[in-house]
Amino acid sequence: MPRRKTSLKKGRADKTKHLRNLRIKQGLKKTIKKFQALLSAKNITEAKQLIGKVFSQLDKAAKKRVLHPKTASRRKSRLARRLSKAA
């Protein structure tokens, strides 16, 4: 248990940031799974529309440092490659 006031405050801030990061990551995972389901169902037109939303969410997560920027870039590249192969 922390003893100092600053440690207690840091713990509260960390909890808040953790919850925010979880919400962002969970939303991202849902959108990516939806995109992959569209690809596996050969629904290319809807997948092309959804990839913009996926890219946007990845960029926002990287901007907020929830994900490392290069991780976001790598995921975008892989998803775009999967889309082009399916098309």
C-alpha cells in the first residue's frame, strides 16, 4: 500500500489511464475482428469501407500512445495486404 500522497495520486491516475487504454484496445479489437469476418465472408465492398475506420482507430491509439506508432503502422500494412489479396 502506498504511503505518500503522490503515490496514492499516481495510483489513481494509473487506474484511470489503464481503463482508458482497455476501452481503446477493446474497440480496436472488435473493429479488426469485424473487418476480418467481412474478408473471410468475401464481402469486399463492406471491408473496403470498414478499413478506413480501422486505420483511424489505429492512428488514434498510436497518437495516444496506447500502441506504439510502429505497431500501428505494421498492423495497418498487414490488414491492407490482406484486403488486396482478397480483392
